[in-house]
Amino acid sequence: MSQPSPPAHGAPSTVQKLSGPPAAGSPAHPDGPASGPLAPPPGLSRDLLERARARDPEALAAFFERYFDRVYGLVYRLLGERAAAEDMTQEVFLKVHRAIDRLDPDRDPGPWLTTIATNACRDLWRSGAYRIGRRSGSIEGDPIVAERLSRGTNDPERDLLAREREELVRNAVLRLPEPLREAVVLYDYQGLSHQEIAEIMGLNHAAARKRYSRALTALAKLLKESFR
């Protein structure tokens, strides 16, 4: 399997400001309609979505191909391990295949896929095997992914510092309790609004914002410890 890369950040967010400057031309972070990494890729027509819903093999293959990297990027940031993310991405698309008849060709498939992926990660987090594995293992950076996350400049020293900041933030995010990690990943990395996150998490808007605020407080504490 070729190694897909996690999606790029949205516009300047709290986490992004901690990890370094945004890439040139980054879109503004939404707090309204979604424009995050699971927005429809170019070429996904209504006709293709209709055919995918009808289980046309060619349309299904195109749909999965267009969204594979985006789903992988989401679950990688939630799970923090390449092998686990690859397995989970396959599991997510099995779930999508089983439920493809529910796909609405008149709506952006991104939120639907995001909900399936985050629910699948939650199920894994609740499993005893996952918790035992997390206690016995350590959070290790993936050098391949870290390299792809870098925003290369013509200044090697600046690039190195940016990668180090990114790695510190990524590891701190992975140390957050799962519900807080989910809030940060969906808002800062996926570019979803608090309202969309509330719907995915089954919370009201105020509760979603409060959870995100708690996540940032916890994240700041972890980063402060890292810099001691």
C-alpha cells in the first residue's frame, strides 16, 4: 500500500500557531459551512455519487480513491500510528461500502464520512485491546509522515525548527484524552466548525465549544511540560 499523507492544516488555528506558520494561500478556517479536508475533491459529480450509491463498481472505486487519503489523514491524527491508521481506514471503507445506499448525492459526502470515521475510532478507543496497547506502547513519530507535514522553505534551519514544533504539538495532541483529542483534530486539522463537530459528537454547540476549550487548556499544559 502506498503511504498516503495526512491532510494539511486549515487556516491559522490555535494548534497551527503553536506548530508554525501556515502554508501560503491556506483558506480561512470556517465556523460556518465546511471547507475542511473532507470537502468534495474535484471531479465528484452528482452522477458519480448516484452511481456509487447504486453500487456501480467503477463509481465506487472512484469515490473510494478520491477520499482515501482524506480519511486516512483523519484517522492517523486520531490514532497517531501508521499501521493502526491504515487498518482503520480499510475498516472505515468497509463500513462505507455496507452503508453506501444511504449516501445522499445532493449533499457533500464529507461530513458523513467524517462521522463514520470518528465513530470507528471511538469504538477502537473503547476496546480493551487498544487500551492495553496504549499503556504498553509509546507514542512515536512517523518520520515519513512528519516529513510530508513539513512546509518546506529555502531555510533548512527554519524547516528543522518547524518540524520539531510540529512533532511536539502532534505528540501532545496524542496524549490528550480521546474526546479532547477528537475536538482538536476535527477543528484544527479537519477544519470543521464547532456546530459540525457538535453534530458528529452528539453534543450541543455550547458543549462542543467548551470541550474544545478544555482541550486547548490541556494541550497548553502538555506543551509547557515539553519545553521544561
